[in-house]
Amino acid sequence: MLPVVINVAGSWLSLRLVDRIGRRPLLLGSLAGTIVMLCLLSLAFAFAADIGVALVFLLCLFVACYSVGLGSVPWTWTSEVMPSGCRATANSITTSANWLSNVVVAAVATVFIDRPAISFALFAIVSAAGACLLANERVFPETRGVEIGAFGIS
């Protein structure tokens, strides 16, 4: 129940911040936080014998980091950069890609169920690769305060 409450609170915070500080800072900050939490989770599983309370704490921090940016910003951003003529189709494609990636995450977690340190390390590596990609402003331009039409939006 606690992760759900944290997710809702993080999503609410994202709604409050997205127009104040922008999409890029929220997303990149969220990625940085999730990478750190994934690395800490991987290390905790690899080296700690009894990690019960620490695990719950780290997972809650992960959910908080994720919900503020990665969990909410892509939904806002994709609808802002897509031309109105193809927005519905584009959002369907991005939503499908999101759910497909959820299936991949579940499959990886299942394969490495007995080795969670490996799962979290792989997720940290993929997140770091994503951060490198999204740090490029040509790939992920800031849309806060940009008028419609600036990205070829009609």
C-alpha cells in the first residue's frame, strides 16, 4: 500500500512542477534518482545479508523518483510534440511501446528471480543508457513555454 501512496504523491508533485521547472529537468532528475536507487538495490541484494527494512526503504525511494518524472512526463511530452493530425496514432504507438517495455521488465525480473542484484543492475544500465539518450536536447526538447507550432506541430 505504501508504494501506491508514494506513487500517487509523486504523480501529484509532478503535476505541480511540470510547468514550473519543465519536462527535461523532471525527467532527467527522475532518471538520475532511479539509477541511483537501482544501483543501491543491486548492491543491497549482492552484499547485504538482512535487507528487509532497507529494501522497503530503497524501493519506496525508487517509486518516488520514478513517479515524479519517468512515470508522468512522457505522457505529457508525447502529446505536446506530436502533430495534431497524427497525435492519436502516435500516442497509441507510444502507449504500446510503454506496455511492451513493461512486459520486458517483467520477463527480465522473472528470469533473474533468484538473482535480483543482476536484475537491478541491468535496469540501472538501461536507465543510464536512456539518460544519455534523453540528455540530448535534439532527442528530447523542452516543451515548457513553447508555443504550438515550434516543433512543426499543426
